[in-house]
Amino acid sequence: MNNYHFAVASQSFFLNQEPLEEILRERMQYYKSCNKDIDFWFVVNPKFLSFLEKDIISFNHSHSIAAIVSLDKKFIQWLKLRVVFVHTGCFQSKSIFLPEN
């Protein structure tokens, strides 16, 4: 069972208002320089949100949602400080796609 940590916001926010591509590219270069496997993903309309408690996630679902999911809690905490307007959380699962309750 893995602990996944995430930062979620509207897809428009991530793709149009923040330099997300640059942030993730720099993170990939850092991982490569440390010989570390990539442990983060950018997910559009993540299904795992529907498995989480309703009071944790309250977004306007008329907009497309996106999430950055990682096994590295510190990366998501850093991302929250860097990007600010995101909601963070975590879940446990064998797979990023099917959280277990």
C-alpha cells in the first residue's frame, strides 16, 4: 500500500496561470541528477477525488480538475508553498487510480 500525496486545482489554473511545465521539468531534472525514479504524476480529472470525503474536496465541478500526485509528501508541501492556490491531501492505495477506502 502506498501513501499518495496530491495538490489539486482547476486544470486552467495549473496550465494557464502557473509555470507548471517549468516546475515539473526542473523536478524531473533534479530526480535525474540524483538517479531517483520519477514518483509524481500530472493527472487531469482524477478519479481518486470521488473516493475521498466530500468535506475535504469542495471544488466547482463544472471546471476541469487536475492534480499533481506524488509519493513524496515534501514535494507536495513545497508545491503548495510555491503555487499557493491548491488544495492538498493524501490517500492510501495500491494504485494511483483506485484508492481504497
